[in-house]
Amino acid sequence: MGVIEDFGSTLLILTILFGFFMAWGVGANDVANAMGTSVGAKAITIRQAIVIAMVFEFAGAYLAGGEVTSTIRKGIIDPELLSDEPELLVYGMMSALLAAGIWLLVATTFGWPVSTTHSIIGAIVGFASVGISVDAVNWGKVGEIASSWVVSPVMAGSISFMLYMSVRKFVFDTSDPFTAARRAVPVYIFLVGFIISMVTMVKGLKHVGLDLTFQQSIFMSLGVATIVCLIGVIALSRIKRVVTSSSHEIVNIERMFGVLMLFTACSMAFAHGSNDVANAIGPLAAVNSVIEAGGNVMQSARMPNWILLLGAVGIVSGLALYGYRVMRTIGTNITELTPSSGFAAELAAATTVVVASGYSLPVSTTHTLVGGVLGVGLARGLHALNIRVVGTIFVSWLVTLPAGAILAIIFFFMFKSIFG
């Protein structure tokens, strides 16, 4: 415990800096993924995407980020094996944050949409298995998380496929698509409001002192969804039918789905904040708990509000300063997106992420969103997909895990040699 007593404050300050750097990378890369579909569908501008993300990423991270953080903090590594050498856990979490942050900076510079979840988990597994012991890793939890990397894009793709097919059936294939859209869009808006509210109230508000029963959550979520739906109806009422040709009719319908995409963009930002803030602040929370306890490695630790706040601010600043690079990649290159198709991809991804967050499972927002976009593309036919771009994205995903692990191992031994 000598290292913790002698260098505790220094180690915590360094971890805070690395945690903010990692959160900045999450904002620059992953939040850009979340907003890219809305920007690519031309439903919102990049400037509007940044404003939406600032508000709803922050809210998601602060209100609903606590559940997944516990998995990143204490689910991947067995704390009992480190009880005699708590400084190894501190070095490892510092290494993981710095390694993942650097990889995200490199990927974002080249415009690659990579998984921040892959980055941090690969880094943690890398330092733990090589720097400590293979037995230090909870391989069962890692396997559970790894399976989600397959399940989540498939789930998001299936939901987006069904949503987009429902739009075609109930709107575009009707005798009067404009009137049908006026009826259908408020239903989709209600669905967005209910899903996000429900998961937040059931799982996300305990750490802010609001512990609702399941029945109370349903009642309140229905109320929130109704209010959101009414706001949407008011916005839709301002869209007038101007028809001089069949193309103008399609434009009118897409404008209505553009209103819907404002709501799905907000929900996606909230969903991303609730899930992926854990990638940056989970390791920081682990280090903070060890140093606060004077070197005791505990099974559980409280999540201080200042750590959630730090992660939320880091995510928002990363998007605002550097997020435009990846936003352009995912918004336009996989398949051509319109508001009516983009909303399906975003709502499917948001639903997958918030459900996973509710079950404390850190899934990749990148995977879910790409899965959602692929589902929409498949609904329009295989020719609608840019297979070359999809292949490049898959390769970048494969590189992310070993990149995070190798960098983390290097930094782990570096910190070990510096501090002893």
C-alpha cells in the first residue's frame, strides 16, 4: 500500500486527465456516429447535431450512466486477486484510459468509426491478462460482452428493417401517403418518447435518489411520451402540403419524417450518453475508489457525481471540437439516407443501446448504429449498400481490440517502472 499512500493524489490527478481524454475521444468518434445518420439524412445540420448532443448526451450520461459504469468498473477484472497489490489495478486503469484515448484520436483523425467499447475493454483485458494474470480477467463477463457485439448489430438491424418496412407499408404504399404520414409519424414519436423514458426511469435514476416502481415508471413514461407526441403534432401541423409533382409529394412526406428525426436524434444522443460514458469514467471510478479507501480494493464503489459530470463534459467537448470527421463518414458513405429511413436506423440503435444499458451490458454504439443502417439498406435491396465501405468499417473494428490491448500493456509496464 506504500505506492497508494505516497503517490495517491498524483495517480488520481493523472487518471482524471486520462479519463477526460478518453471521454473526449468518445465524443469525437462515437457521438459523431450517433449524430451521423441525422446529419447524413439532412434532417439536421452539424451545428444542430452538436447542440442536441450537448444537451442529451449530458443528460444520458448524468441521469442514466450509472448502471453500465458498474460493469466496466468491477465486472471485467476480479478485484479480489488484486487486494494485495492495489497499485496494479490503478496502473492498469490508467493505462487502459490512455491507450483507448490515443487509439480513438488516431481513428477519428482518419475518419474511422470505431468502437469505444471495444477500445476500453480490449485495453483492460490486455493489461490484466499480460501485466497481472490471465486469472485476473473475468472471462465469463468478457464472453458475455463479446456476444453482445454480435447480438447488438443484429438486433438493431432487425428492428430498423421492421420499422422501415412499416413506413413503406403504412405510408408510402397507401393511396394518400401525405395523410398517412400525418397519422403515422406521431405514433413513431410516441414510441420514441416511451422507450427512452421507460428505460431511464426503470434503471437510470436510482443514483440520483429517484427509485420508482415498474408500475410508476410505466405511468410516468406514458405521460412523457404523450407530451413528446403533442410537441411533435404541433411541429407537424406547420408542414403544409405543396404538390406540383410527385417529387414534391415525397419531399413533403420526408419533411414530416425530418421532424421525427429530431426526436430520434435526441433519443440516440441520450442512449449513447447513458451507455458509453462508462467507457471513460468506469476505470476512473475504480481508481478513485481504491485511493479513497487507502488501497483497499472493494467489490463495489459509489459513483460520485463529479465523475459522471467529468465524463459528460468530456464527451460533449470531443464532439464539438472534432466530431465532424466521423460524422461525415457514417452519415453518407454506407447507404443513402433519407429522414424516413434514417429515423428507423436511429430509433433501432437507440432502443438496442438503452435496453442494453438497462441490463448493465456495455454494447458498442458503433455496432448498433451500423447494424441499424445496414438493416435499412437491406430493406431497400442489397444494391443500396456500399459494400466496400462496410468492409472497411468491419476491418477497423477488428484492429481496435488488439490496438487497445497492445498500447495498454506498454503503458502498464511504463507506469509500473515509474511508480514502483
